[in-house]
Amino acid sequence: MGQFVLQLSQEKIQQMKTYYEQKLVSVPQGAVFRAKTSGATITAYRSGKVLFQGKSPETEVEKWTAAETGELSYKTVAKKKGVLLPPDDLFSNSHIGTDEAGTGDYFGPITVAAAYVSKENIPLLKKIGVKDSKALTDDAIKRLAAAIIRMNVPNRVLILSNEKYNQLQKQGWSQGKMKGVLHQQAINELVEEIGESQLDGILIDQFCEPAVFKRYIVSESLSLQNNTYFMTKAESYSIAVATGSILARNAFLQEMEKLSEKVGMQLPKGASSMVDETIAKIIAAHGEAYLDACAKVHFANTKKGKRLL
Ligand code: MG
């Protein structure tokens, strides 16, 4: 089961309508056409949005994701790059998924979570609303994280504090390396707990080329576990990655609350001008050195905040 959205030209949509001529069904409001194939329901809207839903929409999506649309499906992209793509059945089998949060936020740590979702738990997690954390409100994330923990879904959440982050950054670590090492450590600890016998694979939400990821972890004497796969936007395909994304985001939110309390002011998320204003307030109240304990100080925001003083 999946859902895909493509943004296509009206010309392309007309081509599709002709292609699916024998499979057209009644048109919902605002739509140009709707077609039903054995594996997918395809709805094209006047806005150019085309929605693919159903058992196996990938097959249909593949047909319309040519290079000129600028909207490539993960398989097409992967083939081009020689990426370690998961087998199709991994998403419905027992697997570990990993994701992180906090990397683009000036304040707060980086959090990385690995979650092991057994085949049996997949439908239940779907039912309670587990999906990509980016599509969820903070309240929904807290509620879902609590439910995931109550279900005893095996997981590891690693938190890279700001002090440690800044220290590594000064030693020359890129954020990518920090993430890579955290992902692999979380995976290793989780595999150790659950064992390999009930594990069909490991899926990492891809943030850099797999070859680069390997270089990062090898430099810290770590290596990939058996059957490790990489995929961008993995949280929309894998419930395990979506579970990891929720747990990572939840840990980030919790850490932000603790930090806000410690600093004595509400720390904004992201890296906006509101962040710059908060930096100025923190420096005025506690001095610049204080940022080391609550911020990723190498971000351009530090300079911008200082200019506001
Ligand atoms: Mg991610």
C-alpha cells in the first residue's frame, strides 16, 4: 500500500487520460480524470497534481516519471546512482528503519532513532497513524511516540548534545559524519538487542551517498550490518523508518523543552530570524559562551544574532 504524488503538465495529464482510456471511472470534483488499474487508483487534478494510491502504485508511477518531468521515482533515481535499494518486500517484512531530527535547527541536539518493526506490528503502527514525522504536528508526534513506546517497539534513540556536537565540529567532523556514525551506532545497538534471526533488513533514510556513509563509519571503525539499504524519502515507504522519524523528532522536542527551561526562554526551532533574536537575548543574559551548551554554534545564525546586540 502506498501513495505517490507527481506534479505533471496538463499535456502529460491528457496523454495519461488517453493511455488509461479503458480504465476511466467517474471523475471526482476538481479532477481531470480518475482511472483504476489492478494495482492503483490514479487521480489527476486540474492543478497538475496526480495522485497514485492503492496496493502497488509504483508500477503506474514508473510509467510517468521520465526525466523531463523532473520528478523521478526512487527506482529510476536509484538505478542511475547505483544505490543500495531495498527489495520490494522489505517494507512488509520485519526490518529496522532509521531517521534523524534536529540537523537544520540552530538550537538543540541532533537526535537519531532506529526502530525495529516486526512484520506483525506493521499494520498496527499504520492503524494508529504512524507516518513521516514531517507530516505530523508536534502534538501528534508526542502522542504517537508514547503509543510506540507502550507497544514495546524495540528502538534506540541517540542524542548528540550541543557541547559534543560543537566539539566534534571543531575537530573537523561534518554534520554528515556525525549523522552517519549516530545512525550506525543506533543500528548496531538495536541489532545486538533483537538478534539477526528475525531481521529481514535495515533501511537508512538516506542523507548522503551510501559510499560516503560507508567512509564516515569506517573512519570510526564501524561497518554496515548485513542487508543494509539506503533510500531517500524512506519514511514514506517504510513504517520502520517512519517510526524512527517519530521517535527522533519526539526526542528532539523533549530536549528542546529541557533546554528552553535551562536557558530560561523559549528556544525557537529552525534557523529563522526569530532564532537570531533569541541568540542576541541569550548573549545579553548569559554571555556568548553559553551558546555552546544549547546551539550549533557554527551556523551562520551566531553571527547574525551578534549583529543584533
Ligand atoms: Mg531523514
